[in-house]
Amino acid sequence: MFLKELSLIHFKSYAEARLEFGPSINCFAGNNGSGKTNLLDAIHYLSLCKSYFNPIDSQNIEHESPFFVIQGLYSTDGREENLYCGVKRGQKKVFKRNGKEYEALAEHIGAFPLVMISPADSELIEGGSESRRRFLDSVISQYDRRYLDQLIRYNRALSQRNSLLKRFSETGQFDKEALEVWNLQLQIAGEPVYEERKKFMEEFVPIFQHYYKQISGSAEKVDLVYESGLHMYSFPEALDRALTRDRAVQHTTAGIHRDDLDFRMNGHPLKKTGSQGQQKSCLLALKLAQFEFLRLRRGDHGTPLLLLDDIHDKLDESRVKKLMQLIGESCFGQVFVTDTHPNRLSAVFRELQIPCRLFQVEKGLVNMVESDDLQPLP
């Protein structure tokens, strides 16, 4: 699977743009704020129906324009596929595949898998548990449609249970039978999610550890631990034990929506003991492991796209070269890379004898250039 063409209208910094990509490595070079990351975000939209950076669709429309459109032409399994994403202010997002609109966006997730690596990934270590659960759910949802369905059902039941807890507080009346209805719905939807998360982590962690060793070349041992209250108690027990607290705070404090991932290095929390370089290498290994896991899961159904945003922000020159050597291997398929220095990108791939297509980005304008024609950015 690879993206042949990308067309944008009024998306972020682009009034209009049309690009044709190569099946291997495609590089976007430009100053900070030139719009190169927005191109990656448009590709992300086509795979996952949303922005990687801003979940509010209307805020991704260019300035005062009334809408944005993103279109992509893909080659997959020997046939062409057209994807369309359109957002008008104040209206529901429209997403189409080969001219047919999806009834639910969840139907599209996993059809065109993608992995994004960005400086914003630091949130996975520095931020709260929600970002780490979102990573977990994003990976599993791209290969397991049932998981995504159960997760949607769980979140709906959770919302209803929280509303009921709030109503108990407002009215001063407690209805145990009404609460148990939603307890059961949480259990029915939540238990399969919990079991799939456990299974995923067993398979994923060794791949993550393998990539960390390749990138860092160091001896420290990294680990990724799945934390859940369901390790100790069954779903009904966990909800029952938390009931008094739930009534006090007026929301549900036990369940899979409280799960977390703990990054560890040599048995200690990475956030506290890992250097900045170790943390960056850990995040990069995490995303490359995500890519490899999805690739293995999909088998002959297509290699995921890999998007690398401002990779020099994460790694020194030697590790960047090692990474580019890795992604130049055939198993990585189509890759999109951004950097602020066009000649730096060109030199790395030329030295490694890896073919790439180069685009220079400036103030929302994109031009494909030959490496010999690259101009220093102002």
C-alpha cells in the first residue's frame, strides 16, 4: 500500500496543493512554520479520520475559509483507492472511500494503517495516563475492529453511569438497580478490551525492547508495564469497591478507562531516571515497534505508512543515520520525513544509497526538487 497523490483545499496553511509521491521515501524540507508538518497531518487524517495534533476539525480549516477538503489516491493490492475527507463549519465531517460515504467513521479505522512519530510524542512519557491509553487503543484499533466496537460501547456506558452518579448527588436518591444496569454494560464491553490489552502487551513489549537496543546500542533494559485495577479484582469487584468513592466524586473511578502504561528503565520509572536522550530513544523505539507490530498483523494486506516529523529534534546525527538505514529497508514501505535542512536529508539518503523524493516547503507552497537543485532556506 502506498499513497500516490495528495490534494488539499483550505487545509491549515494550504489554500490549495497537489503532490505526487514515490513509493519509497518522501522528504519535506522547510523552515519551522512553513507547513511541512501540516502535510503529514493531512495524511494522518486520511488514515485515522482525524488530526494528530488538533482534535477539533473546524480549527484545521484555513483562516476564515468555510471548509477544508483532503483527498488521497492510494495504490493497494494492485488497485487504486480514493479517499475523501471534507469538513464544513458547523456541519458533520464527511468521509468517503471510492465515492461511498461511511455510515460510521469507525468502519474506516485500520483500512489504511499509519504510524506517526513526532516531537509531540513526549506527552506519552511526560503527560497523564489518557495519552498512553490513547496510544494503546490506537494501535489495537488498527488491526482489531471488534476491539474498537467494544471500546465505543464501553465509553457510552461510562457516560451513562457518570450521569447517573451525578443525578444521585443532585437528588439525594440512590437507585442500586439502575446503577447495576450500567455496571453490567461496563463489564460486558470492558472485559474483552482488558483481555486484548493484556494479549497485545505480551506480544508488543519484546518488539519494543528489540528496537530500543538497536537505536541506543546501550545495555540498559527498558520495559513497558501495563497497569490495571483488573489485575487484582474482577470487574464487578472493582466497581463495588469503588462505589463509595464514585458517589462522592460523581464519576466512575474503576475500570479500563483508568488503565495506564509505565515506562521503566533498569526497573525504575523512565520519567524520573532516564536522560533526555534515553527518553527520546525510548519513544522512537515505541513507535517503530508499533509499526512492526502492525506490519506483522497485516501480513500480505499492506505495510503501514510511516510518518517522521522533525526527527532531528529527537536524535543526534549518528542515531538519525541509523534510523534512516533502518527505514531504508524494504520492510518499511512508504515513508514521509520532515526536516528543517533540505541538504541534510539529501546527504543522508545519498550516502546510504536510498532513493527518495524531495519537496521544498515555504509559506504553504510545495515544490518537488532534484537533490542537486536544492536551495538553502532563507
